Amino acid sequence: MAYKGKYSRKQTRVSPFFTLLGVIVVPVALALTVLLLGRMVQSMGRSKAAVLNQTADQAILQQFDGFVSGQLDSAREALSSASVQETVPEVTETPVREKVIYEIPADVQVAPEPNPECYGQTDDPSTLQWLLDEAEYMLDGQPLYFSTDKELFAGSVVNYYLDDTIFAITWKEVHDGSVYTFSEVKINHPSQFRRHLAGGEYGSEMQFYTTEMADSVNAVVASSGDFYRFRNFGISVYESRVRRVEGTYAETCYIDGNGDMHFTYGGDILTTEAAKAYVEENDIRFSLAFGPVLIDNYELVEHTWYGVGEITEGYARAALCQMGELHYIVVTANTEGPWQNIPTVKMFAGNVAATGCRMAYCLDGGQTAAIVMGNQLINRPVYGQQRKISDIIYFATAVPEGG
């Protein structure tokens, strides 16, 4: 998958100066020196020969003039030949890798299956510069939060996936005594950012583990959602339809047709009519109702109270972040190994803001919070095991199966 241009010289350029020096100056100088030295030897001690030598000298000059003319003709031919043979260094330009844009139809429940050969893993981030180089064509100039100098949580690894439509990289690091799991994702089309409900329809009472739902829809990366069946608040939108409205105090996150995140705050939307108007005006595909909002247009949002969840107590956390266009991070904060601190919302928001994200929103935390990549649970949930829940968000490849 690497596309690397190389610059190479096929021939060494012949300098006209050195051609002139070799063809004209050196031979002429040598010839003139030989002739003059010969005349000096002949005339030493013989003053009477001076007059006679004038005629001889004229002959020498005529010979020399003919010699120089011949050398100049040769030089002109050599320079002409050098000019013809001179080549501009051959340059192989780096091929422009065109993006492959596929769209996953909205009415399709299961995304295309990822290519197993596109997954990889390493315990040394410093070896992954090649991967970042290959993924560069997808990033549209956007910087990654991940870097090859990341200091991983001891014993953990970096997992990654790259094909023509999605780049995803997942790793763990320690902040404030908690283990943070990050999964950074860049996709080519908004349809690759999806929401799946247990049972395949809104309102189903079925519940599954995040890993089970991720496997059922062919997710490259999946995160637990808002566990919508467990609570009755916020504005719930699924398949662009308003399903529930309770906007008194909850903050809601919406994903539009471009894959961008939007927020409403408590009291912004209180009726079904207002919710439908908002959905239509902003081309909303689905929503997440948990919160609170952490980052809004790069601004840290501080809360002293929130009607959902425990924001001032230490708790396992999860969040969805948008870095830029079709560029996201899902993140959790858990206890693991010697790191047994769990953050308040304020602490969590501070570490999330350090990613440089434009938008960030809290998902359901505690034992619900889970990040899956390639059907593998990456973070360590509360009590060391997943909880069955009602929904996930996920990112999928759009490469058609067999394509």
C-alpha cells in the first residue's frame, strides 16, 4: 500500500566549462609552449639569426593559427555533442493516491466485512511511522492525536486497521492515575459512522455485549452508546426519525448527514414538533442522549451540576469526540493494573480536551463503557467484564466485500 516517490539521476551532466578546458585550452597551451621553447633554443647565442627568425616566426604563427582554428572546430563539435547528450535528471514523482469513496446504504444493517489482512498490532509505537505515512492520503492534512512517541500503558499494544476507506488506531496510556483507551478513526464517507441497536430496531428489549454487536455488523471500531433503553431522557433520533423527546435538563448529541456532531442543552428542545424541525433543518441521522457536553467548538464546558450520571464523583467514563471532518476519537477511562484512580467529569474533560478535539460528549460510563476493535475488547470495563446493553456506535469499512 506504500506509495513513495524517489528522485534519481540517470546520467552525470557534462559541464561545458570542462569540455572547453579539455578540448581547447590545454592542447593550445601545450602546442604554443612547445613551439616557443623550440624557437628559443634555436636562437640562443645567435644574434644574427634574429632577422631571419622573423620570417620563420610568421610561419609559426600561421601554423599556430591553423592549429587553433582546428581545435576550435573540434571544441564546437564537442560542445554541440555535450549539449545534445546532456539530460535533465530523471524525476519520478510521488503518485497522487486518489481517495476511494464508497457509501454504505442507509437501509443496510450490516456493513461490509473488514479485510483481516488490514489489521496489525505492535507494542512499539516508534515503529509505526510507515503506517502514518500510508494513512496520510486519508487525513486531508488533519493532524493525528496519535504519535509514534506515545508512552503506552505498560504491557499494552497498539492495534490498527487501514484500507482505502478507513484508518483506525487504538492504544492505551495513563493520565492522572487512570488508564485511558483511545481509538482514533478517519473515514472517507459519513455513512461509515453508524449506530446499531440491539435487535435491529428501535425499542427492542434485546441486549447484547458490545463485542457481540460489533461482530454482528462488521465494525472496525465500536463503542458502547448511551444505553437508551435504560433511561428516558434527552432527544432520541434514529434513522432520521424523532423517537423520544425529554429535553428538560439533558444535553443531547446529534450526528448529521456530513458526520458532524451537534449539541442541544437542557430546555433547548421541549416538544416533538421542535425536535422534528431541528432534525430536518440540520439533516440529523441519529442522536445520543447521555452527556454532559465536554467540548463545544474547542471550548471546555464546565458543569457544577448535571441531571444525568455522577459528574463530581470518580467514575469510569466514556466519550465521543470529533477532531475534524470525518475524524473522530472514542475514549474511555478505567482502572487497570496499578492505576486505580477514576476521574470526575471535570478531570475527564481536561484530558479529553488535550486531544485537540473540536467537539466531545460523554457516553454512558461505568460498566457500560467499552471500546472494541476487530471484535476484541480493548479497555478493561468495571469489574473486568462487559455489561449487556442496548446500542453501540461504530465505524466501518466501505470497501465492498470482495472489492
